[in-house]
Amino acid sequence: MAQETPFNQTVLHWYEDHGRKDLPWQNPISPYRVWISEVMLQQTQVKTVVPYFERFMETFPTVHDLAAAPQDQVLNLWTGLGYYARARNLHKAAQIVSETYKGTFPESVEQLNELPGIGRSTAGAIASISMNIPAPIMDGNVKRVLTRFHAIEGWPGTSKVEKQLWEIAENNTPPTRTGHYTQAMMDLGATLCTRSKPACGVCPLQPECKAYELGTPTAFPHSKPKKEKPVKSARLLMILNQDNELLLEQRPQTGIWGGLYCVPEEDKTTLPDFIIKEEWPAFRHTFSHYHLDIQPLLCQLTEKESGIMEQDRQLWYNMQHELTVGTAAPMITLIDALKRHLAI
């Protein structure tokens, strides 16, 4: 229940002098801009997000623009941010807001939470920052601040600890200036209560912080129990035609790199005839749940015609031009290496 507490008043007082107020999505503030920034900031730091956000806003200034765009264009602008399901869900949610809600975001956490890719915390951020609705959030920064302040035992990913944190967050959400409080909590975690070197000496919450009192602030939050990641492997085919164009194909919407254009994976698709010319050094790409050892193979088309078996999913990419479809970060690495190899 929204109420004034010593905790939230201390946080708000600190925000007045030290909070971040010049981030691009804060000027101007709108539900659309806050939503885009919040989705981009999941798993990604502010300094990385800023140029992506600015390019995104320049291309899609309104939710209607994003809804009307082809998915390939959205994924192309997302390349490098990772977790591409976020971009696909962003596109779907924009279409719902544009069509069902006529471009106006719903003004309740519950309705926001029903949109694809918007969980409880993101819904709370949109509601509190852009609509000043008293709604709590629970991103990584907030989890760190709260677990340290209360010295909460256990990994925050467990339902028991998560429930405890949400209750604390709800009890400390102020009835007014909710947007400032939400921003302040994120700023505290990002600038002072950092993961490895917290600046406890200048933190406004330090006098009451239990983790500081224990002398072990970096012990909180507790880490996820370690589990060895499995290792998978893939042989990726860099197939060139007579014009040194590279074959790319769109991957299925589900699974890794869903909806993105990548070089084909051996034995996973219908391909024109080719020969393997070179085997390049393998490299590892790590996902959240496993490692993928990638073996790149440089191949040459053997047919005179560069006919493609599945026209709707495959294309020949002229590497002298800018790539205009969405692709995965490891593919950018491969394409850049191939350009250097071919002196393009």
C-alpha cells in the first residue's frame, strides 16, 4: 500500500540532488518512451542503451510507427542488444497498443502486464515513471538495494525471496512523486549500490543498512546456485556465390536467434550445391543457459545460377552494402571477418 516511509523519503531527498534527470527517455517522458527504454535496459547498461534508444526513436517516433514497421527492420535496429525475443515482443505489443488501444497505453499495471514482453516490474516502471501511478518495480538494481538494506538471505530468484522483496517494495512505494522514487531506486543501484564496489560511504541508506552493519554488503544479494552450462556445437556455412554475395537465411521465430537472418547451419535447411573451401577457427558464444561452440566453414557455390531453394527465407547479401535485416551479434563478427578476408 502506497505510503510515506522514512525509507522512501530518504531516497526521494537523495534524488533531488543526485538522481539522473537528463537521460534521453526522461525528456520528454511518455509511456512509449519509458517502455522502450525499460525493455532495452533489461540485461543492458544505460551507456550501451542510449545510442540504441536514440536510433530507435528517430526511426519509430510513435507506437504507431513501430507497429507498422516490418519485423526485420525492428530486429535490425536491435542487433547488438541481444535477447531478441524482447524485440519481437516489443513489436507485437506495439501492434496491440496501436490497434486495440488506439495508440494510448492502458493506465493500469494489470493491463500493461498483459502486453507481450511486459512483466510486473516493467509495467510498474511505465505506470510510475510516465503516469505517476503508485506501482513498485523490481529490476536488478532495486533487488540489490533492498536485499542489502534488509540483509535478505537466499537467492532472489526463489519464489520465497521474490515474494518478500515485492512486499517490501510495495510497502515503500510513496503515494506521490512515484516516478521520481522509481528512478531514484534504479539510480541508487546503478551508481552507488553497485555489484562489486558499493559506495557505502556516500549512500543515504547506509545508516540503516543491515548488510553494511554486518560488514558484508557484497555478500548480498546471494548468488544463484551454480550449475554447469551444457555445451552445444554448430557448423555454420558461409556460402558465397560467384559475385561474393553471402547466403543468409531467416531462422524460425522460436529458438535461438528467432526471426534473425544468419548464415545457414549445416544439415538444418535446404541449400544450393556448394563445396567447403576453408575451415575457420572455432569460437564460443555463450547464452544464458548453455555455451555454443561455432565452427565457421567458408564455402563456394558450385552452380552457375545463384538460385535459392526457399526464396521467402533466404537472400544473397552484397557485403559492400549495409545490412538492413536483423541479425545476431556472432553473425556480425563472422561477416566482418569475411569482409577482411575478401578485402571488401
